[in-house]
Amino acid sequence: MRRALGVTAALVLVAGMLLTACGSLFPTSIGDLKANPGKYEGKVVTIKGTVTASANVLFVKGFWVEDESGKILVVPKDGVPREGEQVTVKGKVEQVVAIGSSSTVVFHQQ
């Protein structure tokens, strides 16, 4: 009986690890993040797209990532990628300003 519980616990642990890894395989669309920021706010998600613009001046760093559904500003943890580069970014969503149905959403790299 104890062995069966141990095997079950191990399977649950492995399944959890696989689901976590799959989050990186299936990125969240930028359009969905921007349309439903409250759903994702504070949660770690992965986005994938092309860098369309970037800035790295003194203390201001950031870059825009665009996929087929939209564009979002990313606040990087480290360096800033070049324009045209394909990136996969893991981070958290923050809704900075919300006025009526309009909002500004920023993605903080983890």
C-alpha cells in the first residue's frame, strides 16, 4: 500500500513538472494578454514573437514584442535584444493604467 502511494505521488510530481514545461511550449498570445490583463496579472506566462523596437538608454530599458495577435512592451530583466530578433520571454503581466475599456499592459521579464 505504501509503495502504491509513493508511486502515485511520484507520478503526480512528474505530471506537474511536465505541465509547467508545456507552458513554455505553448506561449500565451499577446492579444489575449492585452484583452484580458486581469486574468493574467501577477501570473508567470510565456510570450513569443519578434522584437519590433528596443531602447537601452541610461536607466531606461525596454523592447516591444509582436506576435500575430498584437504587440506588448517588455521590461527586461537583463539585456535588450535587437530589432528583428525572434524571442521567447517568460514573465509577469502588469496592468499599468485602466480607464474604462482601455488599458496599458506591460510585461515584466522574469
